[in-house]
Amino acid sequence: MRYTEVSMRTLAERLKEASALLAPYAVPIAGTLGRTFNEPEDDTRFPFQRDRDRIIHTQSFRRLKGKTQVFVTGQGDHYRTRLTHTMEVAQISRDIARTLSLNEDLTECIALAHDLGHPPFGHAGEEALNTWMQESGGSFEHNHQSYRIVTLLEERTNQYPGLNLNREVLGGLLKHRTPHDHPENMMDRGPSLEAQLVNIADEIAYTGHDCDDGLKAGLFTLENICSIPLAAHAYERSRDRETSLRGSIIHILVSDLYDMSSKKLNRVRTLDAVYASAEPLIEFSEKMTRELGALRQFLWDHMYLHPKVLEKSTSGKEVVGALCRHLFSHPTAKVKELQKKTQGALEEAVKDYVSGMTDRFALAQAEESHLL
Ligand code: MG
């Protein structure tokens, strides 16, 4: 068959088909809240598919490959980086969205963008930047930085700042913000189900992959982790099936999420009811919340606070702090350019610059400036 003979369905036809798969409480395929700056929509892609493409093609997204998840990048080729973590969150989010008849494209956008604002050296880097901003009365939090990146810092056109994403995506990134913290009053409404599920998929992804990475790094043994009921249950399942512990942890968590959430969703009929809901509608059962809490505590005690992990992250934290102080007293052309663009304080431009760095670039900059 020649290419010209392949019939191509129109966007309107595909929109109708895709919309028929959605539950009434899902965010519609084309969204309802629109973009900050009006622009014509695409001929072949739905609005959130276009947003996903804008996110993937940013520099911030590419830099995720050089940012720490738990292990500082370069410590081992097989450990998760911020990029592979993001991809795992997107995969789990899309599966959950599809199963619950929610908007898969929107969940993918929120998942792919959720950690864009994460600084180098993981949570240690985040703490260093928060301390830096607190000195001038501000704060640093990676969700808010992700929002700032897609609305202001990234460039795709001279017509507007940022990526001009649909408001449903922006609302999904601001899940932890309070109403006075953001400009568009998006928090007048509660989070969409799509935003709620990405938040949980994030926790499912890092719990699963951190068990995997922690075991591979020898930070704890299988026997150690199986003292926790959720891990013991997952291990039993994985042994029977001859598959991975990580896969079974994800399976057990996602299955519980389906059971609990479908019960809650039975009481919801419309998207407005979701936005008006004071309580989360996508969540684990109480029993699973407790079991997951115990596994999280185990990972804190045996992995995130393990001397091997702490040693690297503590030095990363020092690098981030030293870079902020140095760039504030000796602002480079790049920092000045950022300050001009954002029309903000120098401290903030320094924060924007340093938080965007990969681990490797931050170390190289610190070395070049004789900070190490
Ligand atoms: Mg994450």
C-alpha cells in the first residue's frame, strides 16, 4: 500500500474516539481551562499532547539526566537518575489514568514536568537552595520551581515567556501550593484526579526503584527489607512469579489504589465535583497507607540516611551553597541575563541558575571558581 492510500483520521474523529473512553469526571481530552496566551491549536495533536512535546523538548528536561535521584550521578550506570525516575513516574501515571478512564495525556504532562525544578544533588541540593533563599526571606521548593520553569524560564518563542501550557498542567505542578502563592488563582479548585494520581505515582515509582537501587548498592539486604510486611508480601509474589521485587511492590500498591479509588469515584459524577472535593479521591486504603509508611521509614533509615549516600549528598549540599554565595558576589553574564529576564532580585536569579545545573556542571563550576 502506498502512503497516500493510508487513510488518516481527522483530529475531530480521533477526539471523538478518545473522548468516548473517558469517565465523566476526567479532564476532557482538549481541556477546559485553556492557555494563558491564546494561540491556535495544532492540526494533528490534542492540546495536552502538544504540551507534552513542549516539555520534552526543553533544556530543563534534558538536564534531568545529569541530576541525582538518590545516588549522585556517575556513581553507577544502573542507578536511577532524575530523568529515569521521571520516565517511570510517567509510565505508572499513564497506566493508572488509562485503567481509571482518566486523561492519559494530561497525566503524562504533569509527570514529565513534575521534577523539572529539582536542583542538582537531590534533596540535599533542595535544602541548600531553601537555606539560600531563606536568608533573603524567600524559600525554595522544587514543585514551585517546576512551575516557574514552564511559565517563565524556558524559552520557545518571543511571543510569551515559558511554554504557555494548559492551565490543567500548571495546576498539577502546583499541587502543594496555597492560593496566595500563585498568580492565576488555580487553587480555587481542588486538584484534578489526574494531578492526584501523578502525586501518588511519584511515591509508587520512588518506593519501587529505591528498594531496587538500595539492594543493588548493598545498603541493605533482602532479609533486612523483608522485615517490613509490604516488602515481605512483594518478595513472596515476586519469588512465585520469578520477577522483580520492584515490580511486585508497584503491582501491590497500584492494585490497592485501584480498589480504594474506584470505591471513592463511585460517589463522584462530574469534573466539577472533583474540583469541589475537599478530600483526595485517588488514594490508598488505610492499611496500605500504614504499610507503605513503614517501608518509607525503612528506606529513610537504611538508604537516604545511609553514610554512603549522606557523604555524597552532604558534599553536594556544600557545593550548592558555596555556588550561590559565590555567584551572588560575582554574578556571571548568565546570572545577570537571568535577572534581567525575570525582573527579580539577584538572589533569585542565582537560585534559578544554580537549581538548573546538573551535578556534573555544578561540581565543575565550583572547581573552576576554586570553591572546592
Ligand atoms: Mg519525583
